[in-house]
Amino acid sequence: GTKTLSNMSNPLDEKGRIIADGDLEFVRACQKGDINAFDVLVARHQTKMFNVAYRMLGNYDEAADVTQEAFVAAYKAIKTFKAEAKFSTWLYRIMLNHAKNRIRRMRGGKEQGILSLAETENLDTGSKPLSDGNPYAIMEQKERDARVQQCITSLNDEYREVLILRDIQGLSYEEIRDILKIREGTVKSRLARARHALKDCLLKVIGDL
């Protein structure tokens, strides 16, 4: 039997098994100069990438700017993508690098414009914000969300990124290992420390509500 090009081109895991990558045909088309194919990739991944940027930065405008910056960088580098990992893994890596570069530039200045997760999801996905309850409950929920984000933003970069990828984005340990290029054991130990630090922070700030 003959193998299709997509099967031959899909990345393999460490045991040599094929990892299905639904983005690969669009990546290949983009590498051949099809701009519309990249538009498909942006549409598929922009909400996830924005959420990572926002959670890393805690600032809506900065996150929107970094998301655009990361997609431009990905487009320019698309021909270097070798399918050694999934496209989304490669894209997450670019996004995190740009977010961390922006964090370094932001340090020392005030991080303004923190929004609640409910508001960012409403802006990105068109879903309704929390509006079924009474206004005081809604306000309290938004305040809580903002404080949770402040605690996430207060974490060390390497703790913040594993917490976001695992507990907010829901990625597997294997995916996080591949994105960050660290051992799986390191992912787990950083995550444990991140969760502990987040819990300590939340006990302090949520207690004020």
C-alpha cells in the first residue's frame, strides 16, 4: 500500500508513533505560499493563544499586541517548521517567548488594564458574560477573577507558564514538556510549586472580599 504525504509528514512521539496533526495540510499549503491557509491557522488558534498571552501578562492590550506579534513571527518562520512536533506546540513556544520578552519590558512599570476572564472570553468568543445573577454578585465574581489573575501574574515566569498550560489550557504533561523543552519531571515539580504559590496568594487576596 502507499502512504499519503500527510502520514509521512506527521510528527512522531518519542516511541515512534505518529501524532495526528490536523493543522499540517494548512501549514504545508502556507509553506508553498498560500496566504489563505495561514488565515485558517490563525482562526483556529487565536483565542487559545490570546488567552495564554493574557494570563501571562495580565493586561488585555499588551496580550492583544503580543498575540499579533507572535502570529506575524510564526508566519515569517513558517518555512522553518519541520513537523518534528505539532504545529500548535511550535506556536505555543513562539507565543510564550514573545510574552516573556514583553514581561521583561513591562517590569518596572505599572501593569494596567487587568480584566476578568469573563470579559476577555466575551470579547474573543462572543459568549455572554456572567449576567444572570444580581449586579452585586456579578461585580463580586469579576473582582474575584481579577484577583485570581493578579495572583497568576505575581508568579515566577517558569511557574506561571506551566500553570497556564496545564490548569487553564488543559494541555498534557507531554505537550507542555515539548513546548518548554524540559523534562516531564521538571514540568510536574514546577506545577506543584506553582499551585502552592497560587494557593498562598489566593488565601491572602480572596480573603479580602
